[in-house]
Amino acid sequence: MKKVEFEAKAVSCSVKPLVFDEEKCVGCNACANVCQVDIMIPSEEKGKPPVVLYPGECYYCGSCVMACPVKGAVRLRHPLMNQTKFVEIGE
Amino acid sequence: MEGSHWPYPNEMDREEQVYADVLILGGGMAGCYAAVAAARKGKKVALVEKGAVIRSGAAGSGFDHWESACTNPCSEVTAEEIAKAYIDEQDGYSNGIAHYIECQEGWHRLLDIESFGGKIRDTEGEFEGADFRDEKTGLMFAYDYQNKFTIRVWGSTFKPALYKELKRLGVEIYERTEATTLLVKKEQGKRRGIGAMGMNARTGKFLIFTAKTTVLAMSRPARIWLFDADQVGLCEFRPTQSIGSGHAMGYRAGVEFTMMEKSVQGEFSAAGRSFPPYSTGNNHNTWYAATMVDARGVEIPYVDRDGKELKTVRERYYPAKGQKFFLKGGVIDNPKYEYRGPETLDFEELMKRGYQLPFYADLSRMPESERRVIWGMMVGEEGKTKIPVLENFTERGFDPEIHRLQSYGTGWQSASFLPQERQLFGAPGGIFHDWNLKTNIDGIYAAGDQLYASDCCGFAAATGYYAGRKAAKASEGFSFEEPDREDIETEKKRLYAPLYVEEGMDWRELNKAISKAMQNYCGGVKNDMLLHQGLELLESYEKDMVPLLSCKNPHELMRTHEVLDILEVCKLILNACLLRKSSSAPLCFERSDHPEIDPEEDRCFITIRQEEGKILSRRVEKDYYGDVKIQYEQYNRDYEEEAAGYEEG
């Protein structure tokens, strides 16, 4: 087949499922490698967090956080609308 | 948004041919166990997986309980009893073969995973003394503590353990690779599977898998009626990429399906109406049997099947007086009297008695071990709960001893969906098969969610292993068959086409249009006119819109291929609906032009397959598989020795 040049362009999404702490992230890409949906690509800059190219495809399974060697380097959070309410039990 | 460099090599001009005795398509629970079984038989096994096997599939990040492990040493029921109960509970629209396999061999698969490093029992004595824990074995049970056939497991340890075992066994794993089309050869008028084709979803490399036998283990269709272009990954229960490509491939190749007319009103869509599964206060499945309270803090009573109010938490886990066992779990919604277990009082009755919304789960009122096993173990191991629910809610300050977690809607589904917002859930249709889990095409087997009326992880593991061992045995009777070059070139053209389209249509636009069409033409109430118009519309999309699809890299190309598969599956569903000319309660199938419900003559499986562009169908009696125990034994003499090994421990 005639080769076509591939492009990587992030797709916009109303929510950010993953947030990286650049101070903590060692850029090992363990999260990108474990993600079954393949929503991230490694950063072009070595040692930096991966780029979340397809945030809307996130399945919110948490495998990326489980695979991360540094606690807190990557955080997964459900959209605001999915934050279940809880209340303190009264007297 | 800035465009940047695609980080993986461009291999769309490369082709790789792989030879395997047994080819497994799909690397979830079913596929991994199929690979283990075939490799144990000394076969050369290739496994194709779209994601990364270590965490892929619906069970990839975990699951909290394993149903129907009837042969575990603590069980008080037989495989026959539970398999027959499932069949009866679903009015015969159940998969007797696969359920019996699950009941009989599920426990063996748990022992397998334990030997690979997965955790299936409370080895640390974390729950010592709890009602649900067997002190001798450390096994922990859910639902029915009397009969002990559902086991609480640490499912987040399973896939990594399986992955390690596959590597140890020398299974060739092709990850980030989508299987796209089955290779089928016609020999003396009979079709035979000879492998499959696919594409690497990072590099675009084309792959040809030549195999003696093939196992389809690629989950079930999704994003048929429910689609959210913004939050695609949240709109269904199963993983983003589990959308039924295996069904589409099978249907295109002539594989026979059944029950594809069945769909249920939506249960989960966290991009829309509902909350993420098991993330709200409820009392089902993962959360069974949580104490529920109303807005005033008044406890909602649990009742047994006779309506008798239960006074203690303990009673929620035992059958009623005179009842041998009860059924709960994935596909059990509102069971028949015979199998009905303890449940909170019916919603309408609660309203009549003055209970006030919203309701909450209040674990503080439960014994400490029950509270800890729900919030901590079960919510934690259940797939998508360990990080985004257990960890995040704890960080937000949730403490089950001092807080109540809100429940939404009126039950466990956390929302009420419209009749046209449908899903393939609750034992939906799938591939029709025989006692070898073989499809109608020689050399092609199926397992897990690809089978009709499938349900949970235990089902996937048990049928996966079974299909793997049958496919391994059958591979001995076949030799490799080279595919036609023409088939390869046609497939390449089909797969790469969207890369050559400039400024075309994004796959999301087509997926959204398909799901809207399915809501409009294949919704809660169906009739011939609607179904035909739906088919016409989808065919017009195929003809006019598919050539406009455009994308920029192999990842997007994979998503685009998925929508082509969704389109194929929709046609399968519409055609299957047209074939049933009556309504059916167990199949959740309502027709305005044929309102009679389950007439005698239609109480059967109606199958569907394609041959040379024509749709072929036949009617098969619901008990076509015979007596499950007798037939199983007849077909599995070769497993007796292996089975005895598990039973001796």
C-alpha cells in the first residue's frame, strides 16, 4: 500500500480523566503501555509524562494508576457529574 | 490542538504472516484461558489482542466475585442443579452447554489462576471469623452463605497472573493488534476456518494469521443504541474497544448466531443517565446485601421470597425456609419464586409505606466484616472501582462508618433509561454452538461473551479453557491452508481506505448516527416496517457514508474499523428481529405487528447466518443440547483425568 504520513492530534474532550504531576512523573510510560484503550502516546521529550491524545476514550478502569511506579504521578478522576454524593450519618 | 509526530513506526507497507496450530482472537479472560488450554496440549498458539493483555478485557482491571463455582470443596450444590436452575430461570433461552461447563469447570479455573499467582482466598486471615469465610480453606463466599457456590475473589490479581503464565507457556502474543476478518476456505461445499487477518493499531502493519483452528473470544457488541461522542469510554459497561468485532467478523464469514433479537432497556451508561457501575449506594452484586436507608435514615426492610421481613443482616445471605438455594448475580434480575433470594422491599411498596427518596447505602449498620468486605474488598476488586471509586472517594473523605453513600433512581441501576435506550446485557445473543463450543464452520470455535446467553468472568474463563482444549484437539486433524492473495488484497484495501480520504467524516459522527437510527428503528417496540426502514437507512450509510470516513493514524483507523463492525452488527440485529414474528417476554422483545407473547410455535431458538449474501435461518428446540450432565460427560471423557487432579487438590 502507498504509505500515508501519520499524524498525532489530540481530540478535544469536555473532561480530563488523567492528570499528571510533572514533578513526580519519571516518564517511564508504564501507564501508556498498560492502557488497553491506548489513549496516550509517549511524550517526544524524554522523562516527561505521556500525552493524552484521546481523553474521551478513557474507560476509567484505573490500570494506569495501578501500573504507575510513583504514587501520585498520575491521577484518574471521574467527570464531575459522576461524583456520587455522600452525607454524614446524623445522630 | 497542535498536531504532533506519531511516535510509532509507519508499517502500513509491511506484511507479516504467522502460523499457529491454534489461533485465539481476543486476549480477555476467555481468550487467555483458551490459550492456556491449547498450550498445555503442546500446541503452537498465537493470541491476538487489541489492547495489552496484562489488563485488557472486561475483567482486566479486576472483578470481585466468581459465580457458579459448584465443584469447590465447600459447595452444597451440584453443577447440574445450578445449570438447570439457570436454564429454567431464563425460560430455556439460556446457554445450557456453556452454563454447565461454567458450573462444572469454573472451580478448576480458579485453582489454575491461584497456581499462576492470582488470589482466590483470604490467605492473610483478613476476614477470619466472618460468616462468609470458610475457616479451613480461607475461601470467601457471596450471596448464598448456605450453599457457597459464588466465591469472592481478588480479581485485580488475575490478568497479570494469566499474562505471566501465557509467556511462560510460550504463547505468541500479538498485542495492539485488531483482528479484522476471518479467513474461510470452501472445501467440497463445506466451509472451514483457516485463520484471520488483522492490523497493528499503532504501526498499521498488516498481519495474516494462518491457523488450523481458531477461537473467537472477542466480547460482545456495544455502542449500538448508546453512544456519546464526547465520553466514548463511559457510554457502555465493557471496555471502549469491546464492541463486537468478533460478532461482525463471524457474521461476515457465515457463522451462525442466535437470540440476536434480544436487547434490554439500558442499565449502565455513565456518559449519560447512569453513574459508573457500583459507584453509588446500592444493594446489588458488589454491594449485596448492603443496608439501605431512606432520606430520614429509616432502614429499608429486606424480605424473603414470601414477603417475610428479615430481622438480621445475617438472614439476607440464607435461603428461605424450605428453599434449597437462591440465585443472584450478573444475569439474574427478578428471579422466579423458586430461585428468589432475600431482597429489599419492592420500590412501589416502599412509596406506599411512606419511605422518602433519596435512598442511601448505610454500611455503618452492618457487622464490621460485612462492611469491610463491601467497602474495601468488593468495591476495590470490581473492575472499575479500585482507583476511581475506592481510592478517590476515600480521598474525598468518604468513610463508611460515618457516611452514607447516595443511591440514585429507584434501584441498583442508578438511573431509569428510556425504552429505546437499549443494550446487549443480561445474557444477550451470540454465537450458536455445539457441545465442543464449535460454530457451524469447521475449525472455528467460540468462548466467553461471544457465545449466546453469556454472563460473567467464571463463564468466560471456563468456556475459554474448554474451547481452547477442543480447538487444540481438532487442530490435529487439519493442516495449514494458504489464504487467497485476492482475499488479502481486498481486506487491505478495506482497512486502509479511510487513511486516503482527506477532510472526510469522523468515525464518531457515523457511530452517533447509527445509534440514533437504532433507537428510532429498533427501539422498545418494533415492527416490520420500522425494521426494514432501519435496514435501508443503515445500508445507505454503508454505501454513501462509509467511503467518506477519514482518519490520520492507525489508532483512529482502528476506531473507524470498529464503527464498520458496529454497522455490521446492527444489520445482524435488525435481521434477527425480522425473523421472530411474535413478541417474547424472556427475550425482552416487543412487536406491535405481532403482539402475541411467546406463542407455543415460537418457543425456540431462531438462528441467523449469511451465505453468499443471503440470510439463512432455522428453528432449533430450546433443549437441543440434551441433558446437560449426560452430554457433558459424553463429550469430555478426555478431561476426566485432568478434572480428577483438581478435585483431589
